[in-house]
Amino acid sequence: MTILLGSIADDYTGASDLANTLTKNGLRTIQTVGIPDAALDLPDVDAIVIALKIRSVPAASAIFLASEAYRWLYGLGARHVLYKICSTFDSTDAGNIGPVTEALGSMAGADTVLVTPAFPETGRTVYFGNLFVNGQPLNESPLKDHPLNPMHDANLVRVLARQSRGGVGLVELPTVSAGTAAVKSRLYALRDKGFSAAIADALVERDLETLGAVALQMKVSTGASGLGLGLARALVQSGDVPLNPTTAADIIRPVGGLAAIVVGSCSSATLRQVEIAEQSMPVLRLDSERLIGGSDEISAAISWAGERVAKGPVLISASGTPEAVAELQSRYGRDVSGHAIEAATSHIAAELVTRGVRRLVIAGGETSGAAVDRLGIPAFLIGPEIAPGVPVLRTVGNAQGEMLLALKSGNFGGENFFATAMSMMR
Ligand SMILES: Nc1ncnc2c1ncn2[C@@H]1O[C@H](COP(=O)(O)OP(=O)(O)OP(=O)(O)O)[C@@H](O)[C@H]1O
Ligand SMILES: O=C(O)[C@@H](O)C(=O)CO
């Protein structure tokens, strides 16, 4: 198999977000969980998005796993590799966006790597290097309270510089608006100064088309789905992409079975979606302290679901308000509480599947990564979009037989997301 575009996504919801954007923009795309086993039968595709769980791991592990994925994609002939990061630049001063970008840049022999998390469709814009989330500066948005990567600085040139060895430059909006030649000469000027990366501004899709066209002439780039859109459109424009015969309807053929939703995201969007779901389905709010304390809360959740799930979808949520999360973390530490809750939610998801759930929505990137790993799903085909950035996924090659999943990024989806998802997954 030869592919046109490869991507390494730093979490699983982000991978399905990007795979959705590439599919919508004309590329036949598959999402794999890690580098797939040679025995896995993959369909012919234009793009492969490798989902990794490297957003919140030590930088050295992130570099190692991303480098392996890069080599594999390069071996398949990928013309370009996009390192997919979060549109809200989720990371800490220890990484991992800077270290992985620099590692991939040097493996590819790239000059200055173009970096932009802009994704206007979901309200993420970058102006003079500052990231706005639905019009609010990043550090004033709900991301300031993220349980794992609280974001306290909207200036991405500064944020990325704190994570990088080389200098970080800026390709500001007037240069992007001036077109591809202007962006290229700015990048060459930054390269001559020895900068390893440059944050690029983008407010609208036209800006991302310009950035995508420039990125495609280079070996690697770093960005969110917006840059994916630009790369996909540039590839389609190049005339090298064959027509896509698969329809979204093929991918959401009903699978039957029972349906459930497991929530570990604590974002303000998800908290509201859980509240609204209470009007249309049974909702269980887990006690996070008891989840960390032992397995009783898990067993209780499984029997609660067992009594209800035959009648319709059920929702089980671990998430808490920013105050409750801060309180729990002050007692157990950020990583210990996060990992213990991910282990619990993935255990619950796996038990539900053992009991016949075949349609599963998971909310939260780390939460999704833990659950998909536990279920042993090797790959996904990409179906229609439930909300911007969240497609219906059909599993490929998993032991439980075909399932439909949706992996919802914490901040994505409207208030009615969970009921809408269930209505599309039959
Ligand atoms: N009540 C809680 N208290 C503390 N931590 C929690 C609680 N509930 C969930 N968590 C943890 O918060 C983290 C949420 O991260 P996750 O990536 O799943 O969601 P998200 O960041 O909103 O989603 P995304 O990465 O897709 O934007 C997980 O580690 C989860 O285990
Ligand atoms: O880019 C985004 O915001 C999402 O795809 C994501 O990565 C959330 O985890």
C-alpha cells in the first residue's frame, strides 16, 4: 500500500477529529490505534492517522513512539506527515508539542516546521501568535481549568519556546493573507536564523488552505484539524487523489447490540452535555473518591447499567466540576487521580461490551485512549460527522465483532450531543 498523507495524532479523539476532516475533504482515510500489526487487513486509503496516547506522557516516550510511527508512515510513501495536536494546544512546559515537533523535524531533515492549532469550524483561531477559543484568549477560556494540561498563556510563540530547544518564530496574519509565496519566504527567513518551528496565524479556512499548500511542499508539520483541512485540499487540488467510492452510509450500517456512553472529560462542554442527557436517558454520576479507593464503585456502576441497558442507552460519568477536580487532585495528585479514573472508566466500558454493548460513545481524549486500548480495537473506518470534529467510527479487526464508536473530544459537540450520537448509531 502507498499513501499520500500520514498523521501521528497525540490522542485518540484528536485522531478521529482529524480523520473526519480528511474524509470530509476528499481523502479516503483510516484511523489506526498505534502502528497496526502486519496481519491487519487495511483497505486502500489515501491517508492514515495513527492514534497514539502521547499528549500527557514524559517527552522521551512521546518522541520514541512518534518517531517509530513516522518511520512506518514514511515507509508507506507518505508525501507529508502531520503531527496532530490539540486545537487548544494542550501541553505543559515540559512538552510534548515542542520536543516531538523538533524530533520529527530533524528526522525529516526539515527546516522550520510550520505549527498551527487553528480550527475555525470549532472556534479556534490564532492571531499574532495568540490562541483564541470561541473568541476568548486561551488562558481565560475553560482550558485554564483542564485536569491534566491547564493552559495559562495564550501566546503560543512563548508556550512553544518554553518546550523547544531551538527558537520559535511567527508567521503573522498579513503574511498568511499575502499567500503561499509570502509564507514560504518568511519560513526561509526563519530557517536562516536557525528557528526550529514557527507558529502560523489563521482566522478562516482560506488561511488554512494557504498554510496547507505550503506545508505540503515540506516533509512534516504540526497542527490540529484545520491544518489537516488545508493539506487535504492541497492534495485534492494536486490531482493525485482518486475518487472515493465508499459512502458514509456503508460505514454506519447498523450493528445492533446495546448502547452506552462513558464520560471522563471534565470540560465545560461535556459537563453541560451530561446534564442535558439526563432528560433523555438514565445517567449515573460516579463518586470519584470511591473510584480511586477501590473496585466497589466500578462493580456498582456495572450492575446499575446491567439493570437498565436492555431498555435503551445509559450514560456513566466520572466527570466533576473544576472545583471538585481541584479538590481531588489536591489529595491524590494530578496524575494519580487522572490515571485511576481512566483505569476505572475503561474497566466499565470493557465490562459493558462484554455484556453486549456494541454502540459506544466515549467522552474525553485520555478516557477514550484508555478504553480503546482495553477493548483492543486496532483500527477504525470513518463515518459521517455527529458534530464538527466527531465522526461515527466503525471498528476494524477487533475480537468483539463490528462495533460503532464515537470518541468525543472534551470540548466538542453541542448540548444535545449524546442523544444525537445515539440517533446516528443503530
Ligand atoms: N472527577 C474527576 N476528578 C479528577 N479527574 C477526573 C475526574 N473525572 C475524570 N477525570 C480525569 O480527567 C482527565 C480528562 O481528560 P480527557 O482527555 O479524558 O478529557 P478532555 O481533556 O476533556 O478531552 P480531550 O483531550 O479530548 O479534549 C482524565 O485523566 C480523567 O480520568
Ligand atoms: O483538536 C482538538 O481540539 C481535538 O481533536 C483534540 O485533540 C482533543 O483531544
